[in-house]
Amino acid sequence: MRFETKAAGTLLIHSGGSVIDNLVAVYRDVTSYDALPTNLLGCATNNVHDVIPSSVGIPNPVEIPGVNAGQRFLVVADGIQGE
């Protein structure tokens, strides 16, 4: 999923509510997918059987502070172990 922020602050991405174990990764939106490995901003797993609450009360989030309005990001999510 590609999106652009509308306001400055902390970007918070999570998969709370998912019923399968999953991985979520957040990247800077770049012109070449070959550059994605060097633009990874954060990732998290959501093991539905072993949830770790964060400081904001959301299980296993990706938190990216200092985001400006108009920044573009890519979010990738996938099931773990064939889910």
C-alpha cells in the first residue's frame, strides 16, 4: 500500500485485529524497488498467540517519529508461515 501523510507527527502502523500471524514493514516511497532494502524504516510481527503491548496500547506497532506532512511511504504486509 502506498500513501502520503496529511499531517506532521508520529506514524503508527499496526495489524491489530488480524486473526493470522503476520509481518508489517514500512519503507520510504522510492522510485526504484531495488532501493527498498536501504529505505526500510521499521517492521513488526504480530503473533496472535503472543501479543506484546506497546507504550501506546497497540500490539506490536511500527512507530516512526518525526514524520512531516506530505511524506510518502510504502507498507507491505504478509502472513507468516503460509497464513
